[in-house]
Amino acid sequence: MIGIIGAMSIEVDGLLAIMTGRRDRTYCGIRFSRGKIGGTDVVIARSGVGKVMASMCASAMITRFAPSLIINTGVAGAVDPTLKIGDIIVSSGAVQHDFDTSPIDGTPKGWNAELGTVTVQADACSTGVLLRIANEEGISARPGIIASGDSFIADNEKKAELAAVFGASACEMEGAAVAAVAAYNHIPFVILRAISDGADNGAHMDFPAFCKFAADNSIRVLSRAIKELG
């Protein structure tokens, strides 16, 4: 079974619309919808925004449904300036850009002591499948580091910091939390995001204008990939 998590309805509703044999259950206040897409068993949940909600959702999903792969899907801001609205970024890895214990232990920003790393590595096979299908769909796609934190990035200086410190290609608010929970439980994960804004001083205007267009690109790629990933 594949587990799919999106923060917002716009990021998962298109997948729920093509699910067959749907059965809904609620755990931790989150609705989990189980069924099939393309003949593959899936469970889909809208976590809510932010790392707390994403980690709670991933933990409940693992406990209740034991997925063999977890996919975090949706939209993201472009840290890499060559990314355009609607382009796809697929995680090579994920970092928590707002996690920092360096003042007390001298570790790098984002260091996760439990996992012994800053960057949680995504499942390379799943990353490759999603990139190939995106390209087959005529959508520009590339792998990259996705930086997650509990704030919407709409600031040129912060964007530059994410690039300099983490080598990030894109930023959002949930993926690295899902990645950490998956890694703790030894479950492969991958993050699929389409660019909705530039994570810059104009992001607050771009995001509402292009969020649906970007989310539709993510759904388009993932709906094709599920059968192969399963």
C-alpha cells in the first residue's frame, strides 16, 4: 500500500476523485481515505499545514495502515531561481530549515541527532519514477533538496539563506517532517512538489494565483505514477 499525504485539500482532492472503493476512517482528527488508484492500494490524507500536523498524520498513517512507501505531495516555493511556476521538484532529500540546536551543541543547522544527519535521503527509485513520468507529461522536473519549516517563505534574504546553508531547491512546510517520521520507522519516502511561487518578496501574491495550477501538475504526475510505484 502507498500512503499519500498533502497539507491542503487542493493537493489531494484530485487524487480522491479518481479513487475507487473508497472507505474513510478518522484518526487523530485526520480523515484517511483508503481505496485503489490504477488498481493499486492507496491511503490518502489531508494533514493540515505545518510540521506538527504532517508528523502526526504520518505517524497515524504508519500505525494504522503500514504503507510500504509514503509520498508527500503538493506545492512549494522555488529556492532555485531557475525553477518556474508549475515545474516539478522531486526530493533527493529533505531538511528542516528551522531546526537548530547549534547554540548549545555546535551541530549544523537542521541536524537531527536521532537520525544522525541534516538531510534525510529520499527513496532513489521512487524519485526516478516520478521524474521520468513528469518529463513524459511534458512538465519540467528535476531532483533537489526540499527545505521545510513552520513558516511560509516570502522573503528574498531567507530564500538566499536556504540556498546557501542547505543547498535547497524548494521550500514548503511539511515534507521534512514526513521524511523524518518515515525514516524513524524505516519506511521509504519521497516528496513531490510543483512550484507555486518564488519564495520571494512577491510570493504572497503568486501563491494564491498559481497554487491550483501547480497542485494540478503534482496530481497529474502522481496519478500516473501510483501504479508503477506500487
